[in-house]
Amino acid sequence: MTPSIALVTARAARGLDADMPPLIAAFAAAGARAEIVDWDDEEARWARFDAALLRSAWDYAERLPQFLAWVERTAAITRLFNPPAVVRWNADKHYLGELAAGGLPVVATTYIEPGADAADVLRRFLAQHACAELVVKPAVGAGARDARRHDRAAATEILAHLRPLLAARRSVMLQPYLAGVDTDGETALMFIAGRFSHAVRKGALLPRGGAATPGLFAPEDISARLPGADELAAAERIMAALPFGELLYGRVDLIRDESGAPRLLELEITEPSMYFGHAPGSAARLAGALLKQLVAG
């Protein structure tokens, strides 16, 4: 019987996910049938698929309770990659605090919770960090939506960004803006079945003085990159530390700090773009790994 795979997207992301064409072709070459399905399609019959592969459900942050409920329902009737426990944990960037507490190299992050005194937390953050600029973004968010880069002296502007998010009961993160990203970018390392597959360079997403992106995601400047040995070691250490066992796929986004050491900016193990177009054969590796897991049960 031909395996049937649902490639899970969002209605608003239709036609925008560059990973879809090579992935569909890779499944076809491996003898499987892949079909793009919106996660919130009420007519979708998930039980008819052998697996559902989360790819570009990029609107989940605005409807997280609904999305997580769908995750649980779908995982009860077909194989969901990655599994619900992974999705629940990774959907909220409080995971960065957990990883940092475990001794992993993470960009310094301060959280402001709804109801907290935002001005006081901001004062303490600025006293602790000598950064010229900082980043403000929600703990539940995707595609750099609602994220902005601010000058440290612009307290009024920063609080004007923070307070509506907090009023909407959203936790907010403060991070030093590491200026090296403007010249060196980020290094995104893709893992498939627990092994490093390929990497890309991602250009800086947040322009100085720019507004938050109004779209589903901020446009990205992507090119192939060979990661440094220290970046690969950091990424492998982070993936190995996760309490979920071997994951089908994941992406580790690293940025170098002021000393040049790699630091985790984001860990994408829910619906990571994998940039297959920059690494020939990578889509086939993911398709093959998923089909192997189906055979193994």
C-alpha cells in the first residue's frame, strides 16, 4: 500500500512555503503520496493519512489553544511529527529559560509576565546588560511577528511596545541585540533523525528602528553555510539535551555573542523551515527518515 502523508500548513501560508515542492517530490520518489492540508480544515479526514508532518502552520501563535487541541486530536488518530509533547513545549519560548538553567548556551533572556511592572523589569534588564540595543518579542510568536529592535535609550518606545502585549495576557521576552548578526547573520543548523543534515546563513531580520512585520513572517535573506566546528558542537549538545529522544527533525538557530561564542536564539522543533533548496538531497533525507519510522512503527 502506498503511504499517505499530510503536509500540514496554514491557510494563509498556501503557496509561501518553499520547502513544499521539494518535499512532495521527495515523497513521490520514495513511493509515497504527500498532500498539503490546512491544519484547521474542518473537512480534513486525518485518519486517512499514515502520518501528519507539521510544516508551515505559521498562524498557530495567534490561536495557540485551538492549535494545541488540534495537535492532541490529530495525534490520537495518526502519527504526528513531531509528537504533541514536543509541540507543546516548543510553542512557548519559555523553553529558552529552561535550557539556560540546564547550562546550555542560550542568548540571555528576561521574561516579563502579564501583571508585572514592565518599567521596573526593563530598568533591571538595562542595569544588567550593557547592550546598545535590545529585542522585544512575545514568548509565543512565529515569523518575527510582534518582534522589534529598540535602542536602549528609547524607554518610552519600548514600553509602548511591551504594554499592549502584556495587556493581551502575552508573556514578553527581552534580549540583548547582538550586533554581530548585522554582518554575520545567524547560522541555522538542520537535523534529521537526530543527525546534522545541513546549514544556512540567515540574514538579520530586525532593522534598526523598523516596525514589527505586518505579514505572516518577515522576509528572510538565506544562503547556504558551512557551520563552524563550535556551532555544530553547540547545536548537537542542545539537541542531545532535549528530553524527547530522537526527533524526526529540528532546526537550531545560533548567533554569536560579543565574545564570538555561539548562542541559541531559537530552537525550532514544531514547524521549522528546513531550506531544502539550499541543500540538495535534504528533502529526500527527511522523507526517507519519516517513512523509515512508519515501517518501524
